Amino acid sequence: MVLLRCLFRDRAFRWGLLIFLLGSGPLLTIIAASKLGLMDDPNPNPVGPGILAMFTFWPSIALMLVRLVRAIRVVRDKARK
């Protein structure tokens, strides 16, 4: 619980999460809608959202992982004191 509080206080982690949601969200929404039958086409070809997800996925994951490691170190150092 302390780790989650530490993560969500970190502005860079929140930016990484926001980039992930805004970049991959449209593609994941289209995939979910087609699987649930909410779209006319059962096999859509979302090129635009796919390209957006491609350019935002790895930078956002990298940013969140770097901040996760930093938060783990901070929590571990506080627990030692």
C-alpha cells in the first residue's frame, strides 16, 4: 500500500500511465468493442489507433518501470530506518 501511494505521488509515473491510457486506449477499445459484437465489422483494421499505440506503448512502459524501481528503493530505504 505504501508503494502505491509513493508511485501515484510521483508525477513522472502518472505521466507514463496517462500516456499509456491515451495511446493504447483507443486500440484496446476498438478490440473490445469488436469482440463484444458492438461493431458491424467483426475484424476491424484500426490502422490509426495501432500506430498511435505503437509509438506510445514502450515509452510509457519504460517511464513507469523506471519510476517503479525508484519507488521500491525509496520504500525499502524508509523501511530500513
